[in-house]
Amino acid sequence: IAFHEVSQVDAVKQFSLKLIFAILLFDVVGGVCQKNGSKKGFVMTIYSMLGGSTLLVPLYLWSPWIFMLHQYFQTVFSGMAPLSNAIDTRWFDQRLTAKFLSMKNIVQYIVGIAVNPAYGALFNAHATGYFGRMAPYGLQYAATCLQVFLLMGPLWRIHGGLPEVLERIDKERSDKASAAASSETKGESEKKKD
């Protein structure tokens, strides 16, 4: 944004609606998963996120509106956190879930310890070339690609991996829906008897 000589005040004004969009679009990921099934919805969401980054990140220097478009495009996926939490809590037996979540947090901190200084080292406020200006975004994009590779590669193929966890989420959703429908039918039949 600074490269395009957008002031911080104008940037804040432009970003101010992002939270509202994120709130309004919060249920998009859940709706996609409910309509298409969790497996297909998860794959669609992950590849849509990667596709948006692939198309828009290389064009950041072309216009400040490209950067803004990408930021607002990402609000479509603001509901990814509940799906991630649902996956994390069903990955292992309930007795191991707390240990898994703790280990996940530790790994995230360790990755942050390595990546944040690298990101800072790549940032050069006085860079003049395309690659010099885009280096931090390149690192961010490379990390996104690595995440998608790990999700759709090893974590997808292992026994008890993502497909099985997503199938469990769908089964729980259908069980809850059928239980709600049966209790509603039972309630209506009791009203007719009265």
C-alpha cells in the first residue's frame, strides 16, 4: 500500500469494512461444506484460497486495488476457523485431543520463531525491483503452497487422515439433523393427539 503512496489514514478507511464483510460471509465455508459434504467443501475451500492467492499476489504492485481485492476476497473464508476446530477436535480420541492441540500450538510457535525473522529480513522498504518488493509476499505464498501440499498430500493419504475426519463430521451433522427431525415429528404428533 505504501508503494502506491496510499496514506495510513486512507488504508485504515479502506480496511475498515473488512471486518463487516468477514462477519457477513462467516457462514460461507460452513454452507459450502453442508451443501457439498465436508470433504468436497474442504477441498473446494482450500483450492479457492490458493487460487485467489495465485492470481492476485503476483499483481500486488500493479495497483493498490489488487491488494485490497485480495484482502476482501479472503473474508469469504472467514468461517474456516470453525471447520479447522471441528477437524482438530475429531482427529484423535477425546483423551488425546488436548495433547494434540497443545502440540499444534507449540509447532505453530516454533514455525513463527523461524518464519517471522525471515519475513522481516526479506522486507526492504527501499527495494526498487519487483522481486525485492515482493520477497515477503513470496515467502507468504510459498508457506501457503507448502500448507496446501501437506494437507492434500500426506495428511490426506494417511490412514485416519483428513478424509476420514471429514466423513465423521458429516456423519455427526446428519445424525444431529435426523435427531432434530425425529423430535420435531414426535412433537407434531403429540400436538395432534391433544
